[in-house]
Amino acid sequence: MQSDDGDSIRRRRKCTACNKRFTTYETVELRMPQVVKQDGSRAEFDLDKLRTGFMRALHKRPVPTPLVDEAVATIAQDVLSLGEREIGSRRVGEMVMRELYKLDQVAYIRFASVYRSFQGVDDFRDAIKEVQHPAGKK
């Protein structure tokens, strides 16, 4: 029987040794994969860190918080659905860029400038062209 909150399953069982009945509650433990960084080190997947990255990129941009929460949840769900024990930080970064692109193009370019380590004006110009003329939409 599923609990009222839907997070656990209650089971009535019987001990085979003493024949007493007892109840167990089973819950699903969703475990986020480890993030493998560029240097090979590993860290726990951190939703707060993910949200902080979004908020930095979106600083003083007109994007409502519920949309940011939705984007963070989308990435978390995408990461979980991979079913992997580890995920590369590059892959997470690409997911963030995809969601930022949908939310706000200025935030997308801000994030891209750090994520891709822009070295000069030409890098910004290329990113702006990418936003203005997405592949297949010229």
C-alpha cells in the first residue's frame, strides 16, 4: 500500500521464525551521480551550486524565479534520467547553457563567456552571432 504522501510503500509482513506480524516502509532513494571535474576530481552533484550558477548569469535580468526553478529541476531530472553513476562537468555545463539559452540570451552569453573561457572580443562576437542566427535559422 502506498503512503498518503506517495513517497513510501507500507508492507505488512510476517516473521517466518516467530509468526509475528510487522510493518515495513520502503522508500526509493534517488541518488544523483558524482560530477567529474576537468582535473579528474569528483564532487557531489549540488543543486544549490547549480542554482547559484543560474542566478549569477541571470543577475539583474528579467527572469522570474519560478522559471529558474523549472530550469534547475529540468537539469536535475535530465541528470537522473541518464542513470549514470558519474557525469562530466562539461555535460552539466552544456545542460545549463541549453536552459539559459531558453531563458535569457544575455545570461546565456554571460555564462558562456566564463564556461568557454572567452579570451577576447571575437569570442563574444561569435557567441552573439550564435544567438542571433541559431543553426538552421538564418
